[in-house]
Amino acid sequence: MGRALGELEVTLLYALMALGDDAPGLALRQEVRVRSGRDLSPGAVYTALGRMEDRGLIESVLAEGGDSRSGRPIRLYTLLAAGTEALTEAHRHIRAMSHGLGDALTADPGRQGV
Amino acid sequence: MIRRPTSLDGLLRLFLGEGAEIVLGDLDEEWPGRVAEFGEGRARRWYLRTMLSTMGTLGVQGRGMMGSRDRSSGAGWVHAFRYETRALVRTPVWSALAVGTLATGMVFATVVFSMAEAMRTDVVPFPDADRLFVIRESNGQVGAVADPTLRRLQERAEVYQAVEAWSGPIDQNLSRPDADPTVVGVARVTSGLVPLLGYGVVAGRQLVIEDEDPGRERTALISHAFWTRSFGSSPDAIGATVELNGLGYTVAGVLEEGARLPQRRQADGADLWIPVQRTADLALDPGLRYQVVAKARPAVDRADVLAAASQTMEELRRELDQWRTDPSWHMEVDPLPDLLQGDGVQAMAALGAATALLLLLGAANLVALTLARLQARSREFVVHTALGAPPSIALRRLLAQNAIVAALAAMAALGVAVWLVEVVRTANPTWIPGAAYARLGVSETVATVLAAIALSLGVAVLTSRLHPHVQHAASLLRSRGPDPKWKALGRSLVLVETALVVTLAVGAGLVVRSLSELQSIDVARAMENRMVARINLNSSTYGDSESVRGFTDQVLARMKGVPGVTAVAASTSPPFSSAGWNFVVVEGRDPSEGQLPSTEIEEVTPDYFSVLDAPVVSGRSLDRSDFGDGSEKVVVVNEALADLFDGDALDRSLNFTGGPTLRVVGVVRNSPAGSLSEAPGPRLYLADMDDAFPWTVRTRWFIVRLSDDAPSAPAMEALHTAVAEADPAIPLHPPRRLLDLRGDLLEEARFRSIMFAVLGFMALLLGAAGIYGVVSHTLGSARRETGIRLALGATRARVFSRTVAAEAAAVAAGVALGLLAAWQLGHLLAGFLFGVSPADPTVYAVTTLGVGLVAAAAIVIPAYRSATADPVASLRGE
């Protein structure tokens, strides 16, 4: 299954899972921003998505864009089974490691991964 | 609604190709929300930040936008650079040509511009140099300034901040207690000259105006070098006494290191700077003559300086009796930097022009080479595009390729430039003032490297736009033949390259021809095995030229028969150098008509011409019977002076206004004097200097000719002994090889020839490569057309001749244009050419032939290949 997922990749997979199939790249960025307050650059997001597509975690299709994007093409991403599996594994790992640390992790806002 | 900024969209497309559209679509969608949330200003900044970070991450990593297929198509910069590096290694010839083209231009640009900068800053190291002017009184010949004029100029405080003067340096014999007499260079200076030039003293004090008072103790400043040499840098030097020709001077101060007089020739530096001695009385010593340098007040220009100086001359004419009554007397004013840089400015202009041509050639060549490469690789790009790479892949590849080429060229060029500057500094040619200080300028180097990178990237963008294959990669498969626009561009490239090559090659040819002319007069051989040494006779013992000649004859007689010495002679100036001059009245020319011609004058002993192997063209040289009282006054003249006579100069007469009549008995070949930058002027050799000048010249140069393998040391020891025996009080200046003394003449010519020859050769090489590139590109893109013609029954000969004729027409036009340009630019070179006219027909003919042959080869080879190709293969290839 290859190397473990990076933090940005985990973040994007969470967002993709929340949004469901055929999620546009922009929607993923907005989902991350709404949920965590992080404003990711398109470059970072598409690089990470491309990497995950290479690894077979997600797939994408190119579609025609609407008027709001001046007819420019749009790329839509879908979570694959391998992606779901990898995210589950990562999530389990985080849960296991953070178990019982609730007070310590929320006591100092400076430590929140914002 | 506020529209989204789009300034960086194009750049993003360049970086990401089609993938940029997805990001731009996202931004379009996101923009209204960002404006509503942040306001316009912050939203714009967000746009900029987002674009830059996206280019940074996606551009470098080259992934994502077009899905995983991107990687197989090779998008992304890192990949592009790796790929192009391998591609360049696989085609070493092309790579070497491209790198060489750029590097050549860079080397010459860096070196020439660095030297120009060194010339500007180091030749004129004085503060406020742009306000320094040299003022002269002149009656047609460049003159010095007389004392009354200097005084009056110094009073014009509203125009000049300071007016200072100097004379010399001249050689004088210096004696100190407990030391052998030596020869030193002595300059006389006004007290304010040193501060005007911006120099300080490292010990003691500066000169003050009281030092100019003849009633006071005589003082002197000494140079740093003299201080080190004669006093071991001891502070005791201050207050010490030195004796110059019998007069004692007290050392007042030591000049800072490197202090020099503001004059062109620095070979004879001044060891002692002694104050001029002037009385306050304007009833003057007309014999006092100075070089004058004035510092103008700010905002006073050359015209103001000249007007003030001319006014001064008029005032003096009214005030003084018999002052400058000849109306030809006038004032001359020149900016000091112009005089110091001299014809070096011309030399740099010629080199600069040649460099500019080479750069142009390099640029044209790079276009041709890049296009040829694009042609060769168009298939590869088409395949990439068909596999899903964006059409911009070719642009990206070309950018990467040319960036690598530029980087390699910069490295190569820096290495060569460092070496070349070292060569220039070592050769120190006199025609580049300041060559001794030449160094690679940092700003010049950086500017050149940046320009080269910009040029090669610009060429990549330009060619990718010009080339139809890139714009419509897919349509290539349907294309019928070369774009007519491209054909026209190709022809103009051939034309421009040929013209540039011809221009440079003619220039190089002229300079090289000039060197061979110079060598044909055997200056080099005349300098071999010759030693020179100088003496100065003091005026107290040697009051007239009779006694000077007596001394000289004694030394010459003692030198005869010294083993290894084959001949020896003496003269008043060193060989191949300029000498004293005077106006001359030539028989058959009306002296009242215009300016009198002037001639350089040398007193020589009978063996002078044979010692120097100077060929007597007609008549005879001077001999024993020409010397001494009662003998007829005769002279030998050089060809330049003989030309002033109407017809044959032999047995005609000349005189120096008022002097005795002198009969011409012989004509000798011209030989270069002083500098090769000027054609040799009239020169006259006589047996007795008194016939030309009303004063006694007390400097003599001994020229000793040694047999081929004789060591010089014993002969020079003998010369020392001979001089000491003739007069023990007279020091002999250290003897030198004539080659060391005037070898710079040859060095200069050689260096210049090599520099221009290299330039010409590089131009020819680059031009050939460029033409070859263009022609093979044109023919390559016409392969289908050629194939169809051949298939339809055209003969190979016809296809071949048609191709060649079209390109040859462009070459012919280029040659014509180049000859015209060379003829125009030839004047820039006129000053360097010795014995060759800037319009020399041989050089033009040979160059045309040479360039024609090279261009023919560059055309015929690809044309032959194209015509002999298998038509079926050609068509299938398309």
C-alpha cells in the first residue's frame, strides 16, 4: 500500500469523503477552509491530488465548466476504495495516538494544528 | 462587479500549460466571494499570492492539472531541464555551436566593456575629472602656455576654481652625499597642482605658494617610489638635501603612492616635483612654458573656459609689447579626459563596434540554431502533443534548452574572459590607455550574463511563435511545405548573417594586413640584438654642442673594437620614438602660403642607419665628412619628408626659418615613431643639431649593435667604462634592450591584430554555422515539396540548383550590404592601420571570396543532401 499519507493528503481525503463523488478541486479547498480555517493554495491542493491519483487513491475526470468559471474546464475528484482504506487507517492511527489526551490537546490553542 | 485581475494569467499558462485553465476557472469562481469577504484590495493581494504560490508548487512539480498522464508527456520544469540536458548531451555539435555562439559574444562584451570602464576610471583618476580642462596657446602647432598667460588665467577666479601648471618631466642628474650619481625625472610644478590632482603627502608637507619664490630655499616633493628606492622609506628623507645639476634642493614632502602627472605618457614618471620659480613681476621670462590644467567652477562648460582663455590672450596682446602679434596664435581648450584617453577612445570605439556586430551575429545565429533545432525536433513535439501534452510543451522545452545553453555559455565565457583580461593586462598595449589596470568589471559581467540569458530566452519565445509547427502542432501532419513567412525570415537571416560576417572579416583583414606591412619593414629585426642607453650632460660642463659631440665621439671611439659589438651610434632621441620638431621651409614651396610644415629632427652619428638597418632608398647616408666645421651642411630625410618636395628630393634644399641652408643627400625608409596609431611623419637626420635649434640638446642615446650570439653584459660593461673614462661625473642610464624599450610598438600591433583576427575568425565560424542552420532548416521544412517535385520527374540537378540559387541570392545581397557597412566602418580603423588604406581593394576582394566560399559550403552541403534524398522516403517522412 506504500508509504503513509501526509497531513495535507489526509485533510483532502477527509474533505473528499465529506463532499462525496465528483467533487471539484475548488470545493475541496473551500471545505477545508470552512472546517479548519486553513486557506490552501490551488497549487498545493492540485499537487497533492495529483500525487494521490498517481497512487490510485482517487480518480478524476475533466468536465466542462459553467459560466461562473468563464467556461473554463473543471476537474472532478472521486474517492476510490483504496483511498477510503488509506484514510480509515490514518484516522485509526490518529485516534489511537490521541486517545486520552483530550484535555491536553485543547488546553493550549497554540498547539491546534491551524 | 469588480473583475478579477488577470495580469499573471499568461505566466501561469506558460508554467502549467492547459492545466492553468482549471486553476483560473477556480479563481473565477472564487473571486466574487473573496471580494465580498475581504474587500477589493486584499482580494487582489490574495490573487497575487495565490498565483505565485501555485506557480511555485505546480510549476516545479509539474503534476496534477492534466491528471496523471502529465508525467508521461513530460510537463514540469524540473523534468524539462533534465530532459533537455540529456538532449543537449546527445547532440554535442549543436550544443557546442549554441554555447559557443553565446559565449563568444559574452566574452568580448565583458572584456571590451570592462576595459572601457577601466579606461574611464583609471586613466583619469583625478577628482571632478569632468571639470578639468587642459589650456594651451597655439599657433597651429600644439603649444604650451607662457608664464604671463598662466598668471592671468590664475586671476580669473569667476571661471576657474584653480589653474595649475607643470613642465617636464625631464631627466636630470642627481647626486647625494655618499651615493653614485643617478638620473631622475624632474617635473616643475606650481604649488597648487598636487592638491588639484587630489593627491596628498604621506610625509612632510605639500608645496605652498611661498615655495615658488626664487628668493627662498629651494624645495622639492619626492615620489613615493623614489622615497622607497633612495631613502628606504625613512622619515629622515624630510629635510634631506638632494643635488640636481649642481643645485641643492630640500625635500619638503613625500607624495602618496601612484601620484602622477596628468599626461598621456607615463613611461617617464617624475621622481622629483619641484616648484616653479617665478618672480611677482609680469616682465616675465618668455622661456618659461607650461602645460596648464584648469579646474572649472561647477556649471562652467568648455565654451566658457575657452572664451575666458581667449579674452586673456586679447588682454595680454593689448598690454604687452610684441606679444603674440601673429594672428594665428589662439587658445585651445580640451577636456583632460579626452586628452588622456586619446586615440584609446577610437580603439575602444572600433572594438566596441566589432563587439556589437558580433553580438548581433550571435543573436541571429541563436535564432537560426534554435529554429534548426525546432525543425529537427518538431516530430518529437507533435508526438508529445498527440499524447496529451499541452501545445506549450515546445515553448517550455525551448526555454529550458536555451536556459541551459545560456548557463553553460556564461560559465565558459567567464573563464575565458578572466584569462583574456589577464592577457590584456600583461600585454598592456599602449593603444588601450589603462590596459595595465584592466580587470573584469563586476557590473559589466553581471549585465552581460543577464543580457545573454534574456537574449536566449527571448529567442526561445520568438522562435516558438514563429514556427508553424508549434502553433498548430496537429496541423503539421497536413502541412504542405514551409510557411512562406518562414522562408522570408530564413532568407533575411542568411542576408543579415552574411553582412555581419563580411563587415567583421573586412575589419579583421585590414588590421592583419597592416601587421604584415609593419613586419615587412623589419622593425622587429631592427630591434634584435640592439642595446640602448642614455646619458644627460650637465650644462655647466657641456655648454655648447661642440663639447657634447666631443664627449659622444670619445665614447664611440672607445666602443669600437669591443668584442661582440658590431656597430655603435648615438642620436638625440631613442630609435622608433618621436623626437624634437621644428618648422621647415622646403625648396619649391612658398613659405607664406598657409602653415609651414613641421618635421621631427634627430642628430645622428654616421653609423646610425647601419646600426638600425634602416634602408637608404636613394642617395647616401651621412658620413664622416659631413661632420665638423667648414663642411657643407647636409641632411638625410625620410620618405614622408621627401614627399613634401615637388619631385625628387635629392640635392634639393631646406632650412629652418632663418637657419642655414641644408642640402638633402639621402632618403631613408619611413619607420614608425612613437605610436603605430599615427602614420610616420616627416623626419630629418642631421650631423649638427645647432642647425635646427638655437639651444643645445644634451641628451644622447647610444645604440649598440651586438653580433648574433654575443652576450650583452660585457658590451654594456664596456659602455659604462667608456662613459666613465670620458667623464666620471656623468651617470649612464641603465642600458636596456631596444626590444624592451620600444617592443611595445610590436606588441601593440600583434595584440591588436590577434584581437581583430580572432574576432573575424569567430565571426566567420559563427556565420557559417548560422547559415548552415538556416539553410538546412528551410530545406528540411520543404522536404515534402522537394519530394513531390522529384516524384513528378524534376531532375535532381534542377532541384539542387533551384535551392542553391535562392539562398545564394540572399548571400550575395548580404555580401554587398556587408561591404558597404565595412567601407563605412573602415574609418573607425583608419587610425590603427599602418601602410594599408581602409578601402584596401585586396582585403575587400579576399574577404568577399573567403566569406563566399564558406557560405557556399554552408548552402551546398544541405542542398545536396536534400536533392539526393529518396523522394519516397521524403514523402513518407512527412
